[in-house]
Amino acid sequence: MVHVHVPVFAFLTFLAPHGVTALQRGCGTETASAERVASLEADSAPVTSNTTKTKYFSSTIPVHWHVIRANETYQGGSIPENMIQEQMQTINRVPSDSFLSLVPDSGSEQSMKQTYRKGDVNALNIYTVGFLDGAARWLGIYGYSTWPWDYASVSWNDGVVIKWSTLPGGTEEGFNLGKTATHEIGHWVGLYHTFEGGCESPGDYVFDTTPEDTGAEGCPVGRKTCNGTIGYDPIHNYMDYSTDECMTGFTAGQIVRMRTQLFKYRNVLF
Ligand SMILES: *[C@@H]1O[C@H](CO)[C@@H](O)[C@H](O)[C@H]1NC(C)=O
Ligand SMILES: *[C@@H]1O[C@H](CO)[C@@H](O)[C@H](O)[C@H]1NC(C)=O
Ligand SMILES: *[C@@H]1O[C@H](CO)[C@@H](O)[C@H](O)[C@H]1NC(C)=O
Ligand SMILES: [Zn+2]
């Protein structure tokens, strides 16, 4: 049905056509309290490859893609094959009221995920929905993700939910190159926003992302929101709030953190 194994990096980059506006990314991923983050991170001793464990670990991630749709039209959430990357062409297309009504932490979300989520801790479940009819604060949301450290307590909830119109070639102006998926999967592997913690150390717990006070809007080259930092705000980073066209990559430090978190929480070694 939907079981596709892909190398970890294959789905971290979604590429395609164009679209620009000066808008801010709507990410609904909720950050834990400062206390919880501090306690989680205090526990993050550097992970080195443990050769005893290694042979049980997977370096690919099973991807389960659930197209939640109201009907078989694009407006109803049905995504044409060519809007999803080649590796993702095996898709579970399911009719559901959740296309319109889904909001995070709702009964609708719980029922959708409990019905469709597949796989273990290393499986990436992606749901595309509409966010069209939900509570007002979610109307501007393009996506949200759960954190890897929460899998242990609420495994059915684990996964990434994105607005169907943000896929490459979709209709979400400024956000239709697929970077929403990349950004949300970034959270799923344990990366914070680049502006996590504002200008204060330890910020996003990544050493080579310049501290940033708030998320960027549009693509403000030369933006600098913190005093005393070297360089400019990391507006081209996937974990900022810039437009899709503005976002070009992760830093080396983020890749290290990603590997550490994937190993620690998801039994994935790469
Ligand atoms: C490696 O993993 C094994 C099995 O989980 C554990 O018993 C051992 O202590 C670990 N070694 C190191 C150096 O962490
Ligand atoms: C499909 O669903 C969308 C969203 O509810 C709606 O706007 C559209 O009119 C529907 N189209 C058909 C042909 O039912
Ligand atoms: C940076 O310094 C200026 C001038 O002292 C101050 O007005 C501004 O609030 C500071 N910005 C931050 C983010 O601390
Ligand atoms: Zn986010």
C-alpha cells in the first residue's frame, strides 16, 4: 500500500518550480516549555556509533504518505502524482472529513492518525490535509510535526501533517516548492527553529546557525535581529520561516544534530 523505504536524505529535499511573496511561514509545531527543552537537551550526551547496536539499526526510513481528501479533485485534496517526488509515488489515498476539519490536538486528528498511522518509531508518516475549515488560528498553518522524543509516550501521534497545497507545483503562493515538508520533517528528526530561544544561548542547540530573535518573513537578505552575533540571520535555512524560494539548506551542525537525534530516538543510523 504505502510502504516505501527511502534513504534519509532523499526526502529532505523537495525541488520544483517557482512562486514568491513576502509572507511568513505558518508552522504549527509547538515547542516544549523551556524547562522541558533544557531537560531533554541536558540528556543529549553526544552519540557515537555503537558498533554493538549498529547492526540492528536502519539507515533508511519507511515513508507512509496519507493523502486525506474530501473528494477526487485538487480542491478536495487529491494530489496529482507529479506533485509528489518519485520516491513517494506509493500513496494511501483516503476519503475523510479530516481534509477540511483537521486541526492539531483535536478528535479529528486523533481519529485520522489512529486509523492510518503505520510502522514503528523509524517510520515517517506524512498526512496531507486542507486546514480549510478549522479553528481560525490554524487557517494560516502550512504544517506541523511531532518531536522524536514524544514517540515513546504517544506513538500514534507521531508524524508530519502538511497542507496539500504546499507541495511542489501546488497553489500556496510563496510556499509551493515543497519546503514545508522539508521544514516539518526537520522537526520530526529533532531540529528546532533557527530562532528557538531568540538571541539567547543555547538557542536551537546547533553551533553554526546564527542566533535569530524571531522567524523571518519573505526573504529579507541582510536581516540581523540579534546584537553581538557574527553574520546575518539564517534566513536561507530550512528551519527559519522564510518563503520556499528563500530556503536553500541545512547547516553541517544541523546534520550532526539530526544524526544524533535520529540515532537516539528513532533507531536510525546514517
Ligand atoms: C553499546 O550498546 C550495547 C547494547 O545496547 C550496550 O550494552 C553497550 O554498553 C553500548 N556500548 C557503549 C560504548 O555505549
Ligand atoms: C471537493 O471538495 C472541496 C473541498 O470540500 C470542495 O470545495 C469542492 O467543491 C468539492 N468538489 C466536488 C466536485 O465535489
Ligand atoms: C540591540 O541593541 C539595540 C541598541 O542598543 C537595542 O535597541 C535592541 O533592542 C537590541 N536588540 C536586541 C534583540 O536585543
Ligand atoms: Zn516549524
